[in-house]
Amino acid sequence: METMKKSRGKGRVFTHGNSWWIDISFGGKRRRERIAPIHPDKELNKKVKKQAEAVLAKRIMEIAENRFLDVKLDCRITFAMLADKYLAWTKENHRSNSDVYYVRPLKERFGNRLISDISREDVDRYKTWRLEQDAGNCTINHELITLSSMFNLAIKRWEHPENKREPLYDGRNPAEGFEKLDEEPRTRYLTKGELVTLVDHILKRLGLVEDHNPDKSKRIRKITNGRDLYGYRRLLDFIMIAVTTGMRKGEIQSLRYGSKDIRFSDDDPMENYVRLPGKRTKNGKERKVFLNRISRAILSKEFDFSYEPRHLWGRVRKEVGLEDVTIHDFRRTFATYLNQIGVNAFTLAALMGHQVPGFDVTSIYARPDLESMKEAIDRLETHLVELIPVIRGTTTAQSEKSTVAESCASRYN
């Protein structure tokens, strides 16, 4: 409960919670500043009060002499506090788990520094520090993009806990418009042969496909650990959703089984899609992601993509000899396959969720354009027909969990 303490001049000293504060009104604005904690000893607490009154008098003098530069509400907010709030927000809004990795070095560098003390020079020094640690240019750029997003949220969206009418941070974004480091364009994708090998390997690990290698010493060892069985099943479904829909990792992780955003229809093929709200997409634009029979089969059964796949993927890619392939490369594989089957750049951009200059791909699509997008997704299914023989021999799988093998077998036999 707040207790007011009157003071001289254009302000007041008061207690709120367990602290002494000052409240100043000037220029049609109201500003509060936390001074010090309330002391349990009455005599010492009187000194704390006098300290608060002295600060108030100083602020009033600065206003009178036109030297007051504004009382920053964020003066007590550390970067660690901002980072924790950002990670909680990303989890609540089902954003990519990659933010955890991008925030970690930022938190290590800035830690308990006040966010009002972080300058553009600090951002430049951060880049130098990360380069000395042999971090890649792409990684550093993503970290600074994350840093900029954190400050933008503090400035434009989040409220100050002590004054809901004020932003959490009333200052300039030090990472805004930072100079990006040069990145080498990444072109890696999985050929159909590599994708078939990958799927075949996972199915053999799960024991859903027999390994007939004459050299028994080279046969792929079946998984017996229940936790690994579940992990490999989820990873296989994750990979196939990425390759057949082109969704980003964070977008896939945001999917929830039974959600109203996932639509199925046996009567109208156009009604088989996933609706991605703007808060779950990279560019903030809502979009439809159409499903073919493979992706629909996976999403129609119970699934869980809320985990971080990169850990298990790190192990699997070594087993298959695809050490240079990342999770994001499955999205690039989707785009490459569509390009190979002749999908025009305009439709491809819409399917990828990229913004097309002068065209809103989420709100003013005409019906024929949506049909061309659905047609492209169905043609991709045909393009992946080489996967079907691998999947076909898995009808005897005994598991309650959904896998590509279990979901698609009955549809292609």
C-alpha cells in the first residue's frame, strides 16, 4: 500500500512497497524515481527520508535551471532482468528456442549492468569480444538482432512495473541499425538421395525397417532405450514437417496438437492448412501453410514439437554423415525442391512466408493465388515419391506415438 509524504516544491516523497520514492510533475509529465529501501530502524529511516527529500529538492532545482534531463524509469533495471523477461516472453508466445542460445552470451557480457548504461559503443565492443571468441559472423548478427528486439519490446510494448503509463525503458535502442558483419550466403540443402538415406537410417534405428546389410558389423543398431525411441520418432516427424511445409523451427515448435489453427477437411483440399498468427511468424504477418498428405498425416495424430531438436539432430547427423546440415537447412531444402519442380518465385515467396514488395501475402490473396500455393505443395509430395518405398515397409510398427512411417504407410500401400 502506498503512503504519501508531503514535501516542498513541485513533487512529493512517498513510500511504496519497501522503498522510498520521489514523484515529480513538470512539463505535463509525471516521473517517479526510486531512492532507497526503507530502513527497519526508525532513526535511520528518518535519514533515508531526508536523503529522498534532498534528491527531490535537487531535481526541482534542475527543472528550474532547465538542467533536468528526465528521470529514467529504467534506472534500476539490469540487463539480466531484461533478458529473463525476454526469454519468458518468447516462451509464452511460442517463439524459437534459439533465443536461449543467442541471449546466453549477451547476458554473460552485460550481466548486471543497467540497461540505461549500455551504449552503441558497448554494442561494437560486444562484436569485437565475440569475434575474439571465434563466434561466426552469422551467429553474432543473430545475437545483435536479438539484443535489438529486447530493447524494442522494452521501449514499445512492455510497461514499467511502477507506472503502467510509461514504457519499461524510456531511451534509445543501442543496437538499432547496427552494422551487420558480412555473412557467406548458405546454400546447403539435402538432395533427395540424402533425405531418403536420412529417413531410412532413422527408421532402421527405430526398428521399423529391417537392415539387410550382409556385413552384420555394419548394420545399424536398433534403439532399445524408451527415451531415445520417443526422441527419434519426434525428430523424424519434425524433419518431414519442415521439408513438406517450409515452416521455420520456431513456427513448428509453436504448433499444438488439437489446436484450432490446424485445419483438416476431406471435402475441400483448400481447407487443409495451418494458420500461423502474426505473433508466431518472423515478419509478424499472419499466413496460411498448406498441407499435403504427408504433413497432414503427421499433424492429424498426437504430436509434440515443443522441444529443442538440435541436440538429437547433432547426434543423428553424425550417424548419417551429414555433419554440415543444420535444422534450418530443411527449410532451404523445401524451397530448393519447389524451385526444381518449377514453382514461380512469387508463389515460392508466399509459401516461405517472405514479404513480397507491394503485396500483402496474408490478407489480400485472391482465391486463384491460394490454389496455386496448394497445388505447389501437392506437387512437392509427388516430387518426394522416392521416400515412399522407404516408408511402405513399416505397417507393423507398434507404438502409440505418431511417426511419418506409421502415419503414411496406410496411405501409400
